[in-house]
Amino acid sequence: MIYLPLISILLLVGPALAAISMTRSLTTRGHLFLLSICILYGIFPFLVTWGGMGLAQRFGCSAEAIRFICPSSSWLGDVISGMFMAHWLAIFAIPSAIFGAIGLLISLILKVKRCLRRAEPSQSNTPNIPRAIFHRSRHKVF
């Protein structure tokens, strides 16, 4: 029952970051910050798994099937087993991070194009002629 909301959240993190950049007028630094969060989100399951393997080696835990058994405490084996299985979350995190990164890059490119378009001077051949504004003089009467 809890898996469907968890999977939905994992799948929507990257596109949500892209939506933030498209709905808000972020600076280039803000876009790059969200892009780095998106990339870190994509590789996070592998970092957790790598950390779990390091902890198992440090505390002398041994693997039995898909569970780690630690000599010092039983709860440590469960924690390391959970960390070791975190790489399966990459099934949801990597596609989400890819979609988010694509959205963030598109948003950044559009922002840079808008800034360049505003910065370049008007190159039209027609001179800017001010429009005549009609106003009524107080001293003249029809």
C-alpha cells in the first residue's frame, strides 16, 4: 500500500525540479543549483549502496544471501542490508533525474536566449518616431 506513493514521489522529483525552474524566474546560478541537485538525486542510490559496502567491510560483517550479519550488533546488519539494497531505487531515480535534467537544460537554454535577445540592440531600419499624443489645451475653446 505504501509503495505506490513512494514510487510516485521517486518518479516525480526530477520533473518537479524542472517545473520549479520553468515557473519561477531563476538566475543562472539557481538553474545550475537545481541541475546539480537533480544529478545528485540520480546517483544517490549508488552512493548509499557504496557506503553500505564500506560499512560492512569496516565492521567485519559477512553477507549471507541478501542479508548482512555483523558480529558486534544485530541491528547494524539490518541497516547495512538496507543500504546495500538501495541500488534498486535507481530504477526510479535515474529516469526521474534524466527527465528533470532535460527540463532544466531546456529552461536554462530558453532563459539564456531571452537574455541575449534583450541585450542585442534593435536592428530595424525604421527610425523610432514618437507618436503624437492628442491633448486638449485649456485656453482654446471650440
